[in-house]
Amino acid sequence: MGSFIKKIKYLWTKVANHQGIRRYASNTSWLFTEQFLRLISNFLIGIYVVRYLGPDQFGILAFALAFSGIFAALSKLGLEEVMVRELVLRPDRKLKYLGTGFWLKVGSGLISFGTIALILPFTGNEPTTNFYILLIAASIIFESFIVIESWFHSIVMAKFISLCKILQLALSGILKLYFIFTGAELFYFVLVYVIDIVSLASFLLYAYISQGNKSYFRYFSFKYAASMLKNSWPLMLITVMAMIYFKIDQVLIKFMLGETEVGIYASASRIIEAVILLPTIISASLFPAIIKARSFGESIYYQRLQYLFDFLFWLSVGISLVLTFTADWLMVFLFGQEFDEGGIILAIKVWSVVVLSYGMAWSKWMYAEGRFKINVVFQAYIIIVNIGLNFILIPIYGPAGAAVASVLAISTSYPLFALLIPSQHLSVKMFFTSLNPLPYVKLIREWLSKS
């Protein structure tokens, strides 16, 4: 036993003193810290914002964010992952890649803003609502500075990104609380979202310059632009489609029912968004290690992939069961009596977390295998089914119908694609393996007997 402990200590010392491992561990810890603080801030402060604004005002805010968010996703162009790869492979061409990516995003941001400005007069919205949407949409241009994140990621220096986002998070939280305590109007809460984007852009630019880097604003290469867009278009479509799936129901509810119903539905969705962050962080953190396991052989690689599927599946099932039975009480406790109708919405929509959690591991597996086109078709199917069901179910069941549509759309997508596409048959096997709780019951019994 003593020799075993000595070996463990020796290995731990080797790992702890390994410069590369320490660097990646530090990088991951900063990302974890920022995501955890964002989860806490968005949930706790978000509750106060929703309670303060009430269903009507919060409904307007949620609709403005959802409407502009769909176009904001288009302006991202899916360049982030592509730029990280290129900056890792060709660090000597940093300024050209950053400059090209920046101006591509500026151009796409202007196009997105112009498209929104052209569409809004035909939506039938109140002039004030359209003004809020345009204000948020104008800030999309500042997201061009997000290209700086790609450079920091390429040199494994997420610390600077996380610090910038933590500062932005703190500023945003302080402003929201200040406006609540001073009894501010809805306009100021819309303004906070604009300040969020502008402040993050400013912090990132300062962090970039503070590292002694030269300006990239005067650099642009049509050759690099064509190459980057060629490689990024599947990721862009996936990002846009995912945003449409998450936000289109709020847009349709507003046009079919009104702002109050949007506010109730969006408040329940806030809880879902907070819950889904947990499996998102877990899958993002563990998947690089799973990919590296491929070097040890296919069997170990797929075994670890199965472990990830199993863990995310049962974690999300446990969360969904708890929220289903506490949904009515939780909505009133968190947001107030005005939001009691959101209980049924939360109880239904929370089951999408089970499929979404499983889908996160599946999507990352597809990225690792280079199967982007499958993901594009998959996302397109979800959107078509979701929108079709929304048009059928919202007029009959109200916001609860949108929740049912959301769950049905994503629940039927994975089984259908897994059965129709031969390369996905393995995921069917992994899914049904995850459904079997007996191995975990056995492990728990063994652990209890030993304790």
C-alpha cells in the first residue's frame, strides 16, 4: 500500500511540474471560473430584472433580444474556430488573419443591421419596440472585436479573455442592480445589453494592445477572406440555425399572442438556459481529453465517449425530474405570482435538456469526425419541424404549445438521423446503452457495501 501511495505522489508531482499540463490546466480553470460566474450572475441578477420588469415589459425586452439575436448569429460568420486553427498553424500571419476576420465581421454586422432596419417596418411592432431592436442591432458591429479572442485561444491564454468577460459581467450586473434600485424605465435595461457588447470589445482591445501587439485594422486579404469563409460556412449555418431554434418560439409567440405571453415564456426559458450551461461546460471541458484518447486506440476512445454520453444523459434526467415536480412553485418563488402560468411551460420544456445534453456530446463528436454537413442538415430539420409545430400548437395551447413544439422537434431529430444515416448507427447503440441504469446501480451498491 505504501509503495502504491508513493507512485501516486510521484506521478502527481510529475504532472504538476509539467509546464504544458500546468498551462492547459490554468487555461481551463480560467474558462471554468468565467462561465461559473456568468451562470450565477445571469441567474440571480436575471431573476431580479424579470421580477422588476414584470411579464409585459420583460416580454418586450425578450422579444427585442430574440429578434436581433437571430441576425446577430448570422453576423458571426462561424469564423471563431477557423481563425483559431489558422492562427495556431500560421502565427506569423497573425495581423492578416485578425484584420481580415475583423473586417469580414464588420461587413456582416452592417448587413445584419441593414436587413433588420428593412424588415422592421413590416412587422407591425410598436415604434418603441422597433427602436429597442435597432439599438441592440447597432451594437452587433462591435462584436467584430471578438476576433481577438481567437488569438488568445490560439496561444492558450484564456486568462485574458476570462478577465475581460468577468469585468464586463461585473459592469453589467452593477448597472442592472442600479437601474432596479433607482426605478429606471425599460430603455435603460435595453441600454445595458448595448453596453455589454461595447465594454467587452473595449476590454479585449485593451488586453490585446497591452501585450505589445500591433494594430490589425489596416490589414485585409481577399485570398484569406475567401479561404476562411469557405471553411466557416457550415459552422455559420449551424450557429444561425441553433439561434433560430432557441429564439424563434419567442418571436412567434409575440406575433400570435403578445408581449405578456413572451415574458412568461422567456422567464421559464431563462431557467432552462441556466440549467443547460452545466452540461455545456462539462462537455466542452472533457471532450478534448476524449479526443486525445483516440491515440490510445479506438476502443478506449469510444469507451470514454460512452462515459460522457452516460454522464450527461443521467445528469440531465435528474435535473429534469426535479424541475418537473417543482416547476409551479419555482416560477412563483423566483419571479412572482404574475409568472405562475410559466410552471407548465418549465415542466414541459425542461425535458429538452435531456436531448440537448446528449446532442452536445454528439455534435462535438461530429466536429471531431469532420462531419459538418450532417450537422447542418440536422439543424435544418429541427428548425422546420419546430416552426411548423409552433404554428399548429401556439394558437391552441398558447405558450405551452411552443414548449411542446420545442421538445418534440429536438426529441425526434436525433433518433431519426441516427437511424437513417449509416454512419450514425453507433450513436443509436450509445444512446440505448445510456438508458440502461443497471451498471450504475451495481457501482452504487458496491460503493455502499464498502463504506
